[in-house]
Amino acid sequence: MLPFDLAMMVAIVLSIILLGFGAVVLGMIMTGQIDLSDILVESNEQGSRKASLSRLQFLIFSFVIAGLYLVICVESGTFVDVPPGVLILLGISGGSYVVSKGLGSGAHKKQPAAMPQPRQPAAQQPAQRRMPAQQQPAAEIQQSVAAQ
């Protein structure tokens, strides 16, 4: 067996493994196990949702650079060096996403939640008569009228 044949065999096996992983992920996306509906949407604590320009930029730059690199490698028949300028642009795109996430989480800091009141044991609680759920609003109205 020649070294070229061994290298080709390893490349084929690795390609099959990568295609298998890709097929599994694609199958999970198709069946709904992986949800991509919010991939370009940011949500804040109030529940409002808005489109994220930094996510879109990072996604587009990543696909464009990966696609161009793949085309160049296929045309040349070998792996080519990625120019430092391309890596810098990809880093800037990723950095803008990280900075936007940092600014977004800093602007919406959670307020500390109020401490819940400890429950009293049943022996210390005043005796109350349980009412059915349908009668409770009427009982509350009667108590508020009696208090006035």
C-alpha cells in the first residue's frame, strides 16, 4: 500500500464521519429536536424580541469565508493558507457579537428577588375554614365590606 493510498483512505474515512455528523444534525433540525427559529433573534428579560444585527453579521461572514475557503481548496487541490486579514475580519465580526452580548446583559441586570416569607408550621397558623375555589372571591368581598 502506497503512502498516497493511505492518506486518501484516511481522508475518505474522515469525510464520511463528518458527513455522518452533518446528516445527524440535519435530521435533528428537520425533526424539530434542534430549534433554529430564534437563531437571529435576541430576547431580553421583559420578553421583547428583536433582530440581532451582530448575529446576522457573524453568521454571514462565517458562511462566506468558509464557502470561499472551500472553493479555493477544491480548485487548488490542497489546503491553502488563510490570509491574516481574513482572520482579523472574522475576529472583528465575532468580537462585535461578544460585545453586543456583553452590553445587552449589562443593561438588563436582574434585580435581586425579594426573600420569600418562611411558612409557619400548621400548629401556629390560625384555624381557617377552607372554601371551595368558586366561593373564595365572594368571601373576600364579604370580608372587605365587613372591614369598612
